[in-house]
Amino acid sequence: MPRILTELDRAILKKVAPESSGTICTGFGGPCRSILPPLANHYATDGQDFARRLERLDDDDLRYLLGLIRDGSESLGCVPVEYLELFLVFTADRLGRETALLLLQHLEDEGGCTG
């Protein structure tokens, strides 16, 4: 079930996509239900831009996103594969290889586009 973004979610989205309203996704005109899919699909212009935008996150933001991914609140199923790879590298650089491997295992277990 799609979620409604919290204040923290909107603040993180605004950090990585300052041009976003934090509530309506300009890419499809509906309410934002997650952070990373709209970033990858509607705000980042390419993989390099996506990676630069991820750099704006602090470690607490990243841990929060990883928690949302693990509990199913934040879907990565609609994020292009090349952007997922960049997110995994970013996670490994920031929080360690083991954390990135756990994320990869979770992604392999979940699969599919859910929101």
C-alpha cells in the first residue's frame, strides 16, 4: 500500500531534489509516495546527477532510507538498474560493504515495482 510521506521524508526529498515540492511529483503529477523512485525517474537527469544528489544525504538520512526499504515502505523496484547500482555503491562507501550486501540481498528477495 502506498504511503504518505512524513515531514522527514519530505525534508529528505527536498534535500536531494530541491526543485521538488515534497508533496506532488512533478514527473507524473500525483502525490509522492517514496523518495528514491521520483529522484531517479523524474528529478535526476542522469546517473551522474543521481549520484551527486545522493551525496547530499547524511549518514542518518541514509540509515533512515535503508530502514524504510527493509520494512517495505520505500520501494526501489521502479528505480532503473544502473541507479540501483549507484545507490549500492553509495551505501557501501558510506555505511560499509556489509550494509550494501544486506541491501542487495533484500532487493533480490523483493524484486518488482511496487510504488
